[in-house]
Amino acid sequence: MLTLIPHPPPFPFLSPLLSSPIQRRHFSRRIFLRSEVCNLLNPTSRAMVIMGSIKSGEDALPRVQASPQLYLGMDFGTSGARFALIDEKGTIHAQGKKDYPQHLSGNAIDWASSWRMTLFLLLEDVPVSLRPFIVSISLDGTSATTIMVDSTTGEPLCRPFLYNETCPDALPVVKSVAPANHTVCSGSSTLCKLVSWWNSHSLIKESALLLHQADWLLWHLHGKLGVSDYNNALKVGYDPEVECYPSWLLSQPYSQILPAVQAPGTLIGYIKEDVREKFGLPKDCAICTGTTDSIAAFLAARARQPGQAVTSLGSTLAIKLLSTSRIEDARFGVYSHRLDDKWLVGGASNTGGAVLRHIFTDKQLEELSKQIDPLEPSPLDYYPLPAVGERFPVADPKMLSRLDPRPESDVEYLHGILESIARIEAKAYGLLKDLGATQVEEVFTAGGGSRNEKWIKIRERVLRLPVSKAIQTEAAYGAALLAMKGARQMSQ
């Protein structure tokens, strides 16, 4: 699905002194033209073009092409991917989404091939007329989704470890080397996945390289293997506060396959020539390090003050609270991502929209939600999970879903599930406060669940906090902001 947003570009960078589109794209001064030139601009076009010249007596003013600076962000979630193309004011020029194609390898889904195909399908959906003005690209992926690849070819050496997979076999080993209650001391951490893979493979270790989902997809655009960002690398043990891997991790034999780490939104390189030619992108289109999907959703919501939080209601429930204190406690699945000079404290629960879609269709969810009274508490007490295991606010790989008893009324059943997920959210924020994070004062909502107004009102009652839908709710928008940040850093 592709959505075009018809409006004029806010930055008509026009100058007869700049002869090439690339020069004009990096020319940031606003040029105010005489009114008769401005009247010729089509107010509905996104990439305005003026050809030839305008004559007034013997004067002639060359007509030149406007070159807005555009930034492309892509979000690779649990069930599909999206893109958002924005300008310097944050205005969206185009956006779209794709479901992952179901490639099979034997009886299992070949996720790596599905993600790779979706990456290029999204690029194809970016309007051709806007592609020459894309200054930079970044993207996000699901946290702790891990890929072991060949360090020469970049091809996966095994199937990817998905974000919610646990490796209980590796957990005792990780706990024996990591500090107590460290973020990696969770069966679903990237480090547990690395150790599990390392202990089960003997022939391909020397040529291996660990990448996260976002790292691997960005590699297809810039061609430089072995680069990650400190948001994705957190769950493999990277310390963003001191900006290096800790000594206890570097002393392990598998440390040799860890990627180099940079801040999110840092220039890695420029678009590969074959990708540039195929999609008509500029040669100096920068590719920047990415982030995780929940961090991108937080960036999109524009929460800036300590005490502001973002709950992302997608297939799972992820919360991020802007705090002045860093909190880490693997006993509860709590960890902190760095955000400039502050910390995003939170975690991700396996509860969320995936459970709802196992029970109801989208149409049923819409119709049943209309009949719920959000001000009336539900007596039903569930713990909805799509499979065995929970990460946060309870870290229990053996935890079972609880969705009984089921009342005869589907309205009551849905009400009970929505309210139970809200209680899990409330428990999560309460836990963060108890561990020393800044107290939550306001919650913004992102993800597909943000469209359910009744659910927002239920959560507001349960949380006893103001809850509102973020103006921008898509992680792809946050990834585009990250691409903009990288471009601005390059120009400084």
C-alpha cells in the first residue's frame, strides 16, 4: 500500500548559481523569488520543476528545479514493513507498507529472504519523482532479532533467531560470565542466542559475523559488513554509557564475531552503486546506522521530557520511559537505551496485538470495541500471550498464557483482554518507578493499537495517567527522523 501526501514542498531551494541537482539539494539558504516566478509553481506538486525562462522586457530569469531535502525511514516490524519519506520540517511526502512474503525453506519460513525482498519492495514503492531528492536513509528492526552471517559474503549461516525466541540452554553460560541481573541475563537476549549458536556449531565459527536485523538490511544498501548501533547492540552486552564492549565480554572466544558499534543515525557510507542505479537514488545518498523498532516509535512520538513515555501497541507491547537514571535489571526484563544525555528505560512484553489477532478478525475488533464501555472495569483477569514465555514485566520463559474463563459475550471477552493488557502495562510502569526510574507522568501511544480509542480510554483509567495517541505513531517516521539526524551531523 502506498500513500502519497499532496502538498507543496516547504523548501523551494532555488538558485541559478547552482548548476546541478546535487548542489541544489545541499544548498540550505532560502531564496525569495519575485512574485511572478512563485505564481508559476504548482501548489500540489511535491517536486516542483521550472523549465526555460521567464521574460519581462529584455530581462530573462532562468527557471531552475526545486530540490527539497528528503529523508527515508523504514520500519521492519514483526509482521510487515513500512516506509516514510519526510522533509526537514517533518512533513510526510510519501508512505507505504508491505506484508512479508512467506518464503519457505523446507517447512519453515525463510525470514531472511522475506526481509530482504521486502526491503527492495519498499524502495520500489517510493515515488520515482522523489527518489533523486533523498539525502539519507535509516531503518529499524525488531530488538534482539539476530542473524549469523558469513563475514565475507553477508549470507546467513543459519536461520535468524527471532526477537521473542529464547535459548534456555545458553542462559547458565551467560549468567556465569555477565554481571548479576545484566540485560543479557535473559533467555531471549542477543548474547544468549549467540552463545547457543556458538556451542552448537563447530565448522563455521571463524568466518562468522553477528548482525542484528537492522544491521543486515542496511548492509544491503551500503555494502560494509560488521556495523551496528548501540540500541541494537545493547542486548549483546555493549555498554552505551562508556561506548565499548565490556572486558568480561571481550574475554570470551565468541567476541571475535561481534560487530563494530556506532551511535544511531551515524553515517556508515553511501548507497551502493547497483542499488542506486536500480532505484534512481543520488550518488551521495547517505546510509546511517539504525535502531530498534520500539526506539524508532519513541522518536516518532516526539516525547522529549523526563517522565514522558511511549507505549507501542503492535504485535507485542513495548514501553519506553524517558528517564534521567539508567536502570538495568534482567530479573524483570528491564533495560535502558541511551538517548543522547538521557535514558529510555523499559522493556517489551510478549502480550499485545498478536494475541488479539489469534482470536478476532480486524473487523470483529472494530465492531466489538464500539460496544465496550471503557469507564466500566472488567472483572476478568487474564494474562494474554501468543505462546509460552514472557519477557517483561515478568521474565519467565515458561509462563503460560491465561485466557480463561471465556464469557459467552465476545464484547465482554475482548473488554477483559484489553483491560488485562492495560494492567500489564500499569505493572510495568510501576516496576520502573520501584527500580529508580523517573516517575511516568504522561503516556503517548504508538503502533496499531493506538487506533483503538476505547482501548486508550481503558488504559487511561487503569494507568491513572493522561494517555493520548502520538501525532506520529509509526516507527518508520522515527527511522526517517534518525536519517535526518545523520544528514545534519554530516553537514556540521
